[in-house]
Amino acid sequence: MTTNVQTLGTTGTRASEGAAAIAIAALLGLGLVFLAGFAPASALHNAAHDFRHTQNFPCH
């Protein structure tokens, strides 16, 4: 009997954690879109260039 009560409680917690995770991921995604949209093109190019060098990928 006690095991059934704990299982139901765990399921409710996982559902609320999943909704919170989705909300946080959506906010982070929207933040990235707005930051990339308002950043100057040269800053985005330099960031991509630096990332390629950190991954040992030739760029030029």
C-alpha cells in the first residue's frame, strides 16, 4: 500500500520537473535567438571562427 502512494507521488513530481525543464529550455533558446539576432555579423563570424579553431578544424 505504501509503495503505491510513493509511485503516484513520484510520477507527479516528474511531470512538473519535465514542464520546468521545457520552460527553461525554451527561455534559453529564445535568448540565443535574440542574442544572435542583435549581434553584429562580425562578432558572429569571429565566434564561429574561434569555435572552429578550438575544435581543431581548419577554416582557411
